[in-house]
Amino acid sequence: MSEFTHLGSQLVNLCSVLLLLSCFAIVAQRRLSACVDLFALQSFFLATTAALVAFLTGHRHIYLAAALTVVIKVIVLPRILRKVIERLNVSRELVMNINIPAGLLICGGLVVVAFFITQPIIPLGYLLTRDSLAIALAIILIGFFTMIARKKAVTQMVGFLVMENGVFLGATAAAYGMPLIVELGVFFDVLVAGLIAGIYTHRLQDAFDSVDTSELTALKE
Amino acid sequence: MWPVIVLLAGPVLAGLLSLVIRRARVLHTVNFATMLALGVAETVLTRQVLVEGSVTTLGTLVYVDALSDFILIIITAIGLSCSLYMWSYMDEQVARGVIAPKHLGVFFFLFHMFLFAMVAATMANSLGVQWVAVEGTTLATTFLIAFFRRRESLEAGWKYLILCSVGIALALFGVVLTYYSSVRVLGDASSALNVTELIGVADRLDPNVLKLAFLFILVGYGTKVGLVPMHTWLPDAYTEAPAPIAAMLAGVLETVAVYTLLRSKAIVDQALPSEFTGNLLLVFGFVSFVVASLFILLQHNYKRLFAYSSIEHMGLAMIGFGVGGLVGTFGGLFHLLNHALAKALAFFVAGNIHRRFDTLEIDGVRGLATSQPVTAVATLVAAFALVGLPPFSPFVSELLVVSALSAQTFASDTVHVGRFVAVTVSDEVRSVGLVALFLLFGVVLFGGMMAKIGSMVWGAPREGVARGESWTVGHVPLLVMMAALIGLGVALPEPLRTLLARAVTVIVQR
């Protein structure tokens, strides 16, 4: 392996790890607005990773994906979420189903699980980005966990977006990005999902005077 | 070429038109005309598929073979009957003041976007584009479910959005993994997710990656199908959605979600022994079937009753696909069509009953036979069909699934429980056991369903409920679907049989 690729591989790994760390920070964070900021930061790391991979491999279309990540996930979606928080005045401390230390421990466990699951398939990957696949799965699982552990509609949305970031890292890392049309479609879906969630929190607020989804209990067996 | 364009562009155009049209009558006419055009285009496309085998067009974006064409038939048929039913249903909701007249256009816009997403998901050649379209169905329907904006419907809509988005994010990881394995073999990055490319090289894909990919895809799209334990959004969504939307969700969306699973199964089965996907589907199918038939006994809300019946029928179809082979797969596919017809009919009558009795409680509805005779007959037909009585068509497909199950042979006769316990059972015992279990819960289901529906149909309606039913355009689909349920139970038309047989060969390779 040339010196250059080796350095590149280290850089990609570093960025992936930063993504994973920001996941832990989101789990440990009680303030809603800080969660959104951390999501924006994570998306920024994602864009950096994508740009790095694009630079190191010469796959031009990944630059486009990186640019779209910056526009949609670093700027537009966090702005929508911040507006929702402002309007609903829900920046208060979060009530969680699971307390923070336990949550962090579970997330640590999830990382181990992710590495365990991906072990048999990692040798197949490109040398440059091999280990990122395991990290991507870890991020998906932590995002999933966040959606279960948190009750506020906004944090559930953040959890979903974190999962999406994980999938995207997986696609960039494992296969140097998906076909362009798929990538564009995924971005479109994520953007619309964000907008819809924004409208929902508004309507839920009107109907329930709360965006605490634990109050959504009218429908039961 | 042109049928494909009509099928894709029709709903988009109609959706955009709906946003600018103000008059209800024009809206309904546009909607009905679009569905009629889709029906015609689909007929032409079917003929083309029967002659040519498969159609690839719009570059390589669109790929329609017998399997996807069969699903398209279900989409257009149920869509067409829905458009007629909505004519009287939505007008009455506007007249009662449940929804503002200006919101009718938005309703039709979302309806057509939903339709477009389903058609696109079925026609997509690329598994990635298919994923985008399936997520599109979630986004389009969440506001349709919450359309009446009551607290419960908002809750159901939010739950649906979150659970299905999570599920589908997992499915996307599965698609990424599929791509991860295929791009190594195919090299060409832009077409490495295309079904047309994948099917040729599937046996050279890495089995370990595909295993993991199929697990993610199964859990992901399985959430959309409503397989237990990912089904929790489904009863709420079906109960709160307006009746025609519930009919579309139950009849068509589930079918499309099953289709996406079948596409992946067809690819994975080439790289791995088909027991891998088969056993997974069999387990999920059985659990869904058993859990749903028990939950049916507990229901006191007739829309929830039908919702659980959907889970049960999807479980049944999964058992068919899980057993696989020609008979099982044929039965499973045929069951998708029969279930779509019966379930759409069930939700149509549920809408009629709800409008007349103003309650969703089974106990609140008595004497349907005197208050709404036509609806009462349709309710009975739907219920008979859903519990699998002859001469209705679900009986035929369920019989196929059961016979495939009883003829099932297992590759290994030792089941490992944990690491140290191994149970050895002979083949006969196992398939007899499975069939017995299946029939037992079939009987549970029969009893539960018929007791509840029977109590709604007979007796005397409570005070203040109008008697007699006048004919509306909304009754036309009821008659047509009843006729179809009986007709398909008696004889399967030749073109449909050929199409189904070819669709089976898409899934089962020899």
C-alpha cells in the first residue's frame, strides 16, 4: 500500500470515528437544540468523509453527494428542526425512557454488535474504507436506539436522520456511493420526511398541547 | 413504451391537476378518468408482457416482467374501484362537514402521489429506485391516514411515519449491502443495482453479504407488509384512515411491499440455498398468522378486525412463498390478488357501515341486513372470503398454500435449539404438525370473524338508524368485487393463469 493511500485510509477512519462519537454525544445530550446542533455537526463530518473518499478515489459523483449533504443535512434540516423547537418551546430537559449512563452503555454494546455482525463481510470491501462499514452499522443501530429511548417527536426525528447518516456512510464507505439517481432520490425522501415531521409536530402540538409522544396513548388494544 | 409512460405520468398529472381544480365533480371525473386510463394502459402492457416476456424501457430505468405486471394489475384494479367508491364517500364527508371542501383537492393530490409511488416501486429496475419509491409511499400516505385530523388519526399517522421510516432505513442498509456485493462483480457502478443485471450474476455474489442484506431487507420491508412483530402501526393506521385509503393500504400497499421482498428473494435464492430465505419467510409468516388470528378474537372495532385479518393473510401468503416451489409460490401470488379484492371490499363496507351507524364498535352495529341490505350482503361475502370459505377465490389460494405446506420436505431433520439441544423429528411429523397448527388457527380465525360479523349483520338496528339503502356510484365496486371474488374462485381466466405461472418462474428458478 502506498504511503498516500495509507494516509487517506487513516483520514477516512478518523472521520468515521468522529461520526460515531457525535452519535454518543447525541445520546448523552439532554437539550433538544444541542441534539440538533450535534446532528448538524455529524452531517458535516459525513460530508467531509464523502469528500475525502471522492478526492482519494476520483469518483466525481461523490462530491455531489457531499455537497447535497452539506445543503440538506447541515443547513436545511437543522434549520427546520430549530424552528420547530423555537415555535413549540420544547427546549426543556428531555424525559427519557432510559437514563443517560445506561443509554451510553447500551450504545457501547451496539458498537460491539455492529463489529461482530460485519466481521465476515468486511474483507470484501475496498482497502481504503474497509472499517467504515462496521462503524456505519453501529451508527444505524444507535440511531435506532435513540428513536426508542427518546419520547419527543423532534428527537425521534433526529434519531431517524442519524440512521440515515449511518446508511449513507455505509454506502460511501462500502461501495464508493450509490448510483446517482438513487442518491438523489434518497436525499429527496429525507428532505420531504423532515418537512412532514415539521408539519406533524405543529399539528400534534395543536391537538395534544404537547409533542411528548408518550402522551400518544389513545390507540390501544 | 406508451403504456409505461401513461402509468407513470398519469398519476403525477392528475395529482397536480387536483391541486388547482376547485369543483368536487371535476375532481372526481379527473380521478376516475385517470384510473380508467391506467386500467387501459395496464391491459395493453399485460398483453405486451405476455407476448414479449418482459419490457425494459426509459433507458433501463423501467423493467416490467410477469411478476411486476401482475402486481400492477392489482394496483390498477383496486385503484379503479377506489376511485368510484371515493366518489360517494368523499362527497358525503364534505357534505357532513368532516372535511372542508377546499381540502378535497389536497386529498386527491396525495392519493395520486401515493399511487405514483406504488407504480414506480413496482416498475423500478433498480433496487435503489424501488427503495426511494417505497419510502415515497410512506410520505404520501401519512397525511392521508391523518386526513380527518382527529387526535387519534394524528397519533396513528405519526406512528406510521416513524415506524415505517425506521423500518425502511434498515431496508436501505440492506440495499446498500446488496450493492456492496454486486459492484464487486459487475464493476459498472450505475447499473449494479438493476434487477436485469443482478439476476444474471446473482450466483456469483458473496453469500455472506447477501445473507445480511436479506435480513435487513426482510425486517425493513416486512415493517411495511405488517409482519409480526413489526406490525404495531398497522391496526391504528387502518382504523384511522378514511375507508378508501384503508382499502388501498390493505389491498395494494401491502402487496407492493411483498413484491419488493420477492424481488430480493429471487436474487438471494440464486446465491444461497432457497431454504435460507424460505425458512425466514416461513417463520415470519407463521408467527404473523398465529398472532393475528388470536388478536382477531379480542377485537371490538370492526376496522381493527379487518386490519388484523390483513396481517393474518400476509402471513399466509408468506407461508406460501416460504414453502416455495411452484405450488406454494403460485398460491402465494394468487392469494395476494384475492386478499386485495376481499380486503378492499371489506374496507369499503366498513366505510358504508361507519357512515350509517357513526360508530366503529362492533357492539354498536346491529341489524345491518335491515338497515343496509346491499352492504350487508357485501359484508358477508367479504367475511366469507376472508375466512377462506368456498366458492370464494381466497379458498382456492389458501388450499394451494396448505397443500404446498403439507408436501413440504425439509433439508435437515434436526432442529438445533440453542447450542446443546438438538431435536430430531421425522419429515412427516413436522409437516403434519405445521399443517395441523395452520388449520387449528384457521378454525380459531373462522369462529372469531364469523361471530363478530354475524352479530353486526343480524338483529334489529338501534333507534335512530335509517333503514333502507339507495343506490349510489359507490355501490358499483362492491358488486364488481363480489363478482370477481366468486368468479376467480370458480375459474381462473387463461391470460391471468399464464401471467401467474410466468410470475412464479421469476421467483422460483430451476
